[in-house]
Amino acid sequence: MPRLDAADGEACDPPARAANLRFTLKNMDGKDVTLSAHKGKVILLNFWATWCAPCKIEIPGLVELFNKYEREGLVVLGVSVDDPVSKLRPFAEQFKMNYPILVGNGREDLLTSFAPLHGVPRSFLIARDGTICKRHTGIAPKEVFEREIKSLL
């Protein structure tokens, strides 16, 4: 069961703070992706790993949500915490991950900025203005993400 850090139904947690989006990571094709380029959209930033069983359960819901809400301004960014691209590509294909997959392996600066990461999956829902509105540790049901996303779109 996911642990929600705020009361259900609130658009943003009361102690909401600005997300540090001043990071540039490589995607699976080796191209730079700057997180701040997505400011102005609702960002679902999901930290995960290929070996993570809960991540494998959660990812299909993220794919569905991205498909459903991308046109309204949602971007899902999947940050693999410790896998090389050689493992990411077949995993992304298997799970039909259609959103940007970023390489977080070796990026302790990014992981520290969004700490504490008590494990994966760990997700952050960031409002259009760059405020971290929701945090989830462990699997968050698609319905919970959807309710929160809709409140920010």
C-alpha cells in the first residue's frame, strides 16, 4: 500500500517546496534532457529500477496516464536509478514505456536533491510552477496518480 505524504484530495501538500529542476540527464539515446525544460507542465518524476518488482507493477499505469494526459500538459519522466542503457532499452520496450527514460546511474547529485529516496519506486508530482505537490514511496495506484494529476492540470 502506498504511503501518501498529504491528505487525499489536496492539490499540493501544505509544506510544498520548489523542485530543483536544474539537472540535465542523458536519455537512452545519449541525448541531453534538462528537467527545467518541462516547467510549465505537470511533471510526474518517477525514480525506478529494472530489478524492482513494485516498479514493474506501477509502470503500466504510468504509460496509460501519459497517453491519456500528455495533450493536457502532463509529462512523465522515468529516472532509472542504477541501470546502464544496455538494460534500460530492452526493459522499456518490454513495458512499452513511451515517456522519456533518463539515466540516473551515477547521478548522486540528482538523487540527493530529491532525497530521501528510501527505495524505489519513488515518485514526485510537480505542478506547472515547479512546486513539489505530492510524494509517493512504493507503488501508487494509477487511480491515485490520476486524481492528483487532474487536480493540477
